Amino acid sequence: MRHYKVLILLALLTGCSSEVDTEKRITNWVQKSDQCVADARASEFSFPSDEWFDALPLEQKRNVVVYIYQERLTNCFGPEAQSLKTALEKHDNQTLLEFFDGYGAFEEPDESRLEGVNKEKVAIFSKNIPLFNLGKVGQEIPLHD
């Protein structure tokens, strides 16, 4: 949470403090994204196995796992990120828009990771996968040579 306090301080220093709504949205995003990361770290979820996933080449397995992780994390704090972006755009705060964009606050999962992979199969496979601990999953399934 410490590094998020820097974000709030930056917002205050860039004149955003006069916009109470924007400040609240920054705080909401900070709290929610911090909670999402904590939930992911605490997750005991074991990654599922199925014939389709198990048959993927190693690089595609890695990419599918990372993509699903990004998707779950984005879904977790997406509404707060969108609310923050809307407020910053409303007040034309380009400095903070660029800052938060550079920080990755508004990023979507990297679809290029699914290049050469059947996206419909990924959607079906990942349908019941919750937010998970990427490090734990990386230890459970062979994701390295």
C-alpha cells in the first residue's frame, strides 16, 4: 500500500485535490487494486488441467496462464480503474491520465499472448477460474523448460 500513497500524494500535488470526486476515485482505485493483489497472493486456487490445456506447447501454456491472470486482475479492479479514468478525462487532467496509464492502471489483458491459440478454447477453459496466485500456479504446473 505504501507505493499507492505516492499516487495519492501525486494527485494532491498536481492540483487534483480541488476535485474531491477525482481524489475519491483515486483512493477507491488504490484500495481496490491493493485488495485485488492481496487476494491474488492469498489465493490457494489450484490451476485446472484438461486435455486441451495440457496439449499446448510450453510457450502457449505460459501465455494462456499469464493472459488469464491479467484478465482476472483487470476484472477485479476494472470498474474502479474505469471510474478513475472517466474522472480524469472529465477534468482534462492529462498529467494524471498519462501517469496512471504509464503505471498500467488502465491496461487490458495482452491479447497478443493468445496469438496462435484458440481464443474460444481459452474462454471456455478459463470460465470458472477465479483470481489466482500466479507464483503458486507457476510452481504447480510446468511453465519453464
